[in-house]
Amino acid sequence: MKNPVVWWEINARDGEKLSAFYREVLEWEMPLDEKSGIWEVERDDAPGNIGGGIFTGQGRLPTHRCLLVQVEDIDRVCSRVKRAGQEILQGPYALEGVGRLAFFRDPEGHMLGLIERPTD
């Protein structure tokens, strides 16, 4: 599949409290990654499983649920988003150890993220 969904995230007002809710209700293992500040859901390698986590945002983006789509050239995709009449909400920017990220809303207001992985 070209440009697959590779990550989901929830930007919470209180990531600690929200991750505790999901640990209780869905029995997810969600240790806090101290470096990133994300309570990341532990997953196995079963087909169709994608990674994800919950974090407390720092006000740059509103609280949200978001899917991240992996792309080969984030700058090119951001240009297409703008040509289609949509605003880039944040990015592209580099996140150490992860890649380059950008976020936008589609014409109906759904927020999506883009990720370009390093090509080491």
C-alpha cells in the first residue's frame, strides 16, 4: 500500500489520566516513554497492528485524535495539501529518532499527520 497509516495518537489535556483510563478499560500496557513523554501502547507484530500512544500536548495543536500517514516526500505532500486549499497546521519539522512530521486538516476538518522516515 502506498502511504500507509503507521501511527495513531491522542493529544490529551491530561495524558497521565487518559492513559490510566485506557489501561483500565482496554487493559492496554502503556508505559511512559520519559524521552518523548508518550504513553505508548505496547503491541505485538500481528498483521494490521500499528503503533500509537497518548501524550499531553503543549498547546501547539488542539487536543485531538490523529492518524499519521507515512510518505516518501513530506514537502511534496504538503505542497499538494496547500494546492488543494488546505492549511498546514504544523510543520514540516524534524523529531529526533522519528523523522519529519507535519499536520493538516482535510476539507471536512479531520486532522491527519504525515511522517517521512529517515532514509539512513
